[in-house]
Amino acid sequence: MSATPVQPIPEAAPGARFARLSRIQTDLPAVLIGVAAGTLLIAIGFAGSRAHDSWAAWPFWIGWILSTLLLGLAITSPTLSTRGRVVVVLIEAAQQSLVRWMYSPLSFTFPDELSHWRTAFDILKFHHLYHENPRLHVSPVFPGLEEVATSLVSLTHIGLFAAGTIVVAASHIALSAAAFYLLRRVSGSARIAGIAAFVFAMNPLHAGFDSMFIYQAPALLLGTVALETALDEHAPRTGRGWAQVALALICLAGMIVTHHLTAAVFIVAFAVIGVLLAILGGFGPTAKRMLALALAGVVMATAWVIAEAGGALSYLGTPLGSTISGVIHFGSNAGTVALPASNQGQSGDWLTVLATIVTAILVAVGFWILWRRPWGGPGRSVLARIFALLAFAYYGVLLVRQLAANGAELSGRLLVFASLFTSVSIGFALVSGLPVLASLRRYGRPVAVGALLVIFLGAKMSGWPAPWEQLPGNFHVAAFESGVDRANTEAVKWFGANIGPGHKVVCDASTCALAAAYAEADPIPNEGELYYSPTMTSELLKTIHERGLEYLIVDDRLSQEKPISGHFFHTNSDEAGSEDGAVPKAGLTKFEDVPGIMRIYDNGPIQIYDLRGVPLE
Amino acid sequence: MNSRREALLVAAYAVAAAVVLLLDPPALLAGIVGAPLVLLAPGLALVMALDIDGESGFPMRRLILSIALSLAVTALGGIAINTFVPLDRTSWTIWFVAFTCSCCAVAIWRGEEPAAAPIAGAIDWLPRRGGEGSGRRWVGIAVVVCLILAGTVALTQITSRNAYDTPLIELGARPVPGPSGEVELSVANKSDHAERLRLTYDEGTVPNPFEDIEVPASGRWSEDLSVSSLGVTVVLTRPGDPQPLATLLLKQSPGEG
């Protein structure tokens, strides 16, 4: 251990310099009212967007910026109590959950949410787990999220949408507090932990993706709690070491049956942290505990894969393989680096670049601080340095984004986990970076708040929802949440009620997500050629017969616009970033002239065709 | 309040909640009573059974642990239940009550030196009178915040519902079970006003007489239709307006799907 005298972290700055500002920033009631007002502004923006008013973006952005500034001022305050810091991160998470609900208050609209809806619906219908989900095959064998939601439905008879919303909101809000506790153990400082937890919650997918009805939401909470518990050095000292291990094991087990990727990442994290602790801090109780839990995690995960979840290996293996291949071959297998938004040349791209640069600098500064000056006690100091080392995963994520096929999506997903580590470095950099030089000390907080705002805005530009659907109400065909409206929802519900479950239905990406959820269909979202071809060729007839396609759903609007997300239909990952055009009108009307094909439904924009009588040639 | 008393309270709540839920109360009440039974009580009972104590510098930690453990316990418990019995209201209720009460019993049994109670400890984070603000001030702030958020929720519900409820008219045909080869033709009016509509049947290439119908707001009209070997084109319009609202192209059915 280092013999350098421990320097205290400035938890509470001297009163005089910050007295005037501190009264404002630590006034939690003002923050609470301000954030509530910000949320109302966002709601006004959403309302304006749904009415197609041109001013809608203004209250939306003002609301977010106001909220972020108030929360940022509070969390960077040197005089805020520990309880106050927990309250601030809870307010941040609660606002994110509320805004997520405000974005889609009537039903789930993101395709993954609709996939999990189908799994939950099947549990409620059949009263058993593991029914096949044709749209997301691994979902039924990782049923944690759906079990909690359906148990709530079974007990209370509230709807599945309400139950799912409550479950993910509770998970999302609790996760912010759990992240605070974890980062508190790592950093040894409530102030740094508060800022780090605040930054963690600003990673691009956290507000808009991790607050959705998806299995990652509860799994992240379980993984974070397991990790925090494992790093707890207080429990063994008070004779509760066995309880600590039991708690971590229960959370690990719950995480393993809830989400594959989160479980894999956290188990690897347990092992890596354990090894690094052993190397840097000696093979003490914490290192042993981490490695033992990693081993237990591997055993439990293996048992689960053997028992039920064998499909997860190929589900995770394919994107992992293409990612590694892309990086090794320096991008020769890469699609573009851009998220769908960037394909459209959005005006906010510069914010993403700026935020990336700021984050990269802060991660480097935090590393430099921690590896030059150990803070707190020896255990926490070693932990902080380990997290700062692991924060370099951020640069790996940037590499994945640049070089891997479908790198944009993969990097976004990986950033969620990397943020647990980068947030520690950023926290140290923002608290201890500028004040290194006495002449810059008075600029420390304004710069910190400015950096937080930049990171927030950059995350908004590169995160979820995509920039072209930040505000709801503008329909775009097959465009994630924006691709769901009354026409395709009611069409799918008519199909389910009148034709029945289990049919193979060809459709665009959004309609297929709806069909899987509400019509219990077996959706086929990857037969774009059936639409794009202006004539019905013998190859298409052969495809219909070979794949056993029974019905086809046409959205007239496919011919009225280019796909804003790049594709109307599912494509291979190596086509990520390429763009399709609008479907020619002839491609949508050709079915009328084919003997044996019937149009059995029409509501204006949406038609449903029965393909079962189509001739062989 | 000590942890023994809290354990008794949690166990009593679990039993009371189960009884209330079995009486089929309105959804709102059921949600308020039932949500903590799923999302909080099992984990809280387990925290007490494991004797996880509070820690300075980690406010509300046991409450957060309770939520996480409730999720984990439900996920794992459901997998176990599924092996033996269906996952329904009965099995879930028994599971939550039994697990919660068992853990509370352990907490009560082992409580020689009860740790500070989790619920009381969590409540302790609220500002005290004369501490970070007077109680009355906090009540006033809570009222203001609730009013703002209530306005937010109301605005969201109203505007999103208005945006979603665009008028929609559906024309559909589903096969009638049996060998008749008929289809049930239906028109659904998903708007807030009645619609006078016209159905025109073009059998083969011969226009047939039309049929005027009136479908009430949020209502449905249906009729069985025989489809000949020539097929039928069904066109839905408004009387006096040639622009078709919807069109069906029906041929003799290949058989049930």
C-alpha cells in the first residue's frame, strides 16, 4: 500500500467562497419544483409535437436543459448532504421514467418492448413459462422481467401495460440509487459518487432505452446491487459476511435468468475486478469474494444455459463474432459508424462529437488523478484505480463503433456497462481535476456543470429515441416508436381477432412487431423483396411457397417516403448503415392482380392480403 | 420501531394484502395494495431475515436492496413454481405471502440484537422539522410538485389520446366456419360520430346494386356474403363521394387458415 498521506476529498467546501451559490444549489425543494416544471415543459413540447406545432421543440429542450442544469448544480454542490445526493439521482431517474411514459403513454411502441409483451402475454395466457416467441426467441428463456410484470397483473388485474411500466420504473429508479452506493464504495466519497451516478444515468441509452419494458432494465439493477454488495467491506466487519454473500448470490441468480448480456458482462466484471484486486491490493477477502462470486456466476449461468437457455449462445455469439472480426480486420466488415439519425445528417451531430471528446478527456484526466494520487483508505483507493483502468473500455467502445458491423447499436449497448467505470473517472476529474491548480479552483463548479450539460446533450443526440423522433407524434413507416399509429395497430388487432394466432405474416418492421404482440402472429419482417419488386415474379411465388407465407400486410405509406431509419424491413447486420429507398407504388399494388391472392382487410393506409391461394407459378 | 415489530408489520401486510386482493377490488386499489406485495415486501422480509443492517453514508440502501431482492425472488420463485403448478393468481399469492411470512418469521426468531429497522431507517431520510426545512414547508412543496405533475400527466393523457384517436373506418372479411364458403363482411366505425356509408359489390366485372348502411360511432356492422367463383370486389364509399374508403378483393376461399 502507498505510504503517501491520505488527502481528504473536499466534501464540504469552506463556507465563504460558496455560501451564496450553495444556498441555491443545495435547496432541494427548489430543485424538486424546478425539475417538475421542466418535466411539464417537456410534456408541453410533446403535446405540441402531437399537434404538429412548429414551436414544440422549444419547451422540450428548455425543459430538459433546465432540469439538467438544476440537477447538475445540486449534485456538484460541495455542501449537499449524502441523503441529498441520493435524492438528486433519484429525481433524475424518476424524471427519466416519467418522460419515457409521457413519450408513449397508451401502450408500448418500441419493437423490443412489443417482443417482451408477447412473452408476458403468453405467460398470462398459458400460465406457464417458455412458450416460443417467434420475434425474440431468447426472451421466453430469460423470463425475469415478464414474471414480475405478470405476477403483478395476476394479483391486481391491472393491465399488462400498467404493470410493465411500474416494474421498469421501479427498476430504473432503484438502479440510480444502487449505482450511487456502488460508486460510493469505489470512490470513498459521497460527492464523487453523486456526480458519478449522475453521469452514469446520462449515458446515451439510459434514459430512453434502459427505462423501457425490456429485460435489461431489471437485470441492470440486479447486477449493480450484486456488485455493490460484493465490494462491501463493512458487512464482514459486522459479522454479516454470510448475509452479504447470500444477497449477492440471489441477485446474481436473478440477473442470470433475466438478461443474458447483462449477466455475461457482470460476471466478467466480477472476475476482472477480482483479479485486479488480487494483483494491486493483495489476495485479500474482497478479491477472494469477487472471484468466488464470479465462479458461482459462471456455474449458475452454465446451468441455466444447459437447462433452458441454450439459444442464448448463438444469440450473443453472432454479434460478438462480427464485432471481433470487424475490429481485427480494421473495419473491413464494418457498416457505417452512424446511428440511423446520423445517416440523415442531423444538425446535432456536432454535440455528439463534442460530448465524446469531453468524455474521453475526462476519463483520461480521472485516470491520471487516480493513478497519481490515491484517495481515501487503501481498499477504496485500489478500487478506484481499478475502475479508472477499466474505464479505458470507453475507448474500446469507440473502436467498436468505428469498426464493427452494426457498430452504432453495439457501442450504444456496451456504453451502458462501460459507463459504470467511466463515471468514476469523470467524477474524480470533475471534483479533483480543475482544483488541482488553485487559480482555477473557482471555475471548478461552472466547468463541471458545463461538462455535465455537454455530456447530456451529446447523449440526447446519439441516444434513444433517435433525434428524428425525440418528440412523438410524427409517423414514419417502420421507424421504431414512430412507426406505430392507430392504423397499423388496429389492423393487427383485427387480424388477431378475426384470423387467429400462429400465422406467418409478412410485414414491415413496425407492423411485424405489432403483429407478434397483439395478433400472436409469426411475423416475417425480412422479405422486403416481396414489396420492392414491381411485378410478381416466379421467384417471389417460390419464396411464398417455400417459406409458407400465409398473409401479407401492406402499408400504403411505404411508397410515400424513404425509410427514415434506413430500412423498412429487417436486413443483415453487414447492411447496417446502408439505406433503402421508398417502395415503388407498383410494388404495393401488384398483389391485386395475382390470381389466388385476396385482400381481406382495408382501413385506408393498411391492407391485409391472404396469400394462401397463390399459385405455384 | 425495532425490526421485530417491523417484521410483524410486513408479515401482517402481506396477509392483509392477499385477503384484499382475493376480494377483487377495483384496479386502482388493487394496484396500490398489490404493487408493494410484489415489488417490496418479499425483499424487505429477506433483508430483515438476513439481518442486513444500515450503514452510515448509504441512506435508504436497505429499501433499494428490498426492491432488487423482490425482483430476484419473484424471478427465481416463478421458475420454481412453474415446474409444479400453473402461474396464476393463486400460486403467485401463495408464493408472495409464504415467502414474506417465512422470512419475517426468521427475522423475528433471530432478532437477539435487532438491527435498526429498514422501514424506519428509510423513513429517517426525510427531512425533520427544523432540519432541512419545516414539515409544513415540505408539505407545501409536495403539494406544488404534485399539482405540477398532475397537470403533466393530465396533459399527456389528453393530448396523446386525442392524437391516437384519429377516425378510422375498417372493412374486413373473415371466413365463416363451415363448408358454405361464405365470408363475414364487417365495417367498423372507429370515430366519435355515426357514419353513413355505401357498400358496392362488383361480382366479376358486373356492378351489382349497392347497399347503404349506417354505422354508429364506435360501432360495427356485419353481414355474411357468398363469394362466387368469379370473386367479388367490395368497395366502401360515402354516398355521393366516388373516392373509395376501402376495397376488398375476395375470391373463393382456399380453406380455413
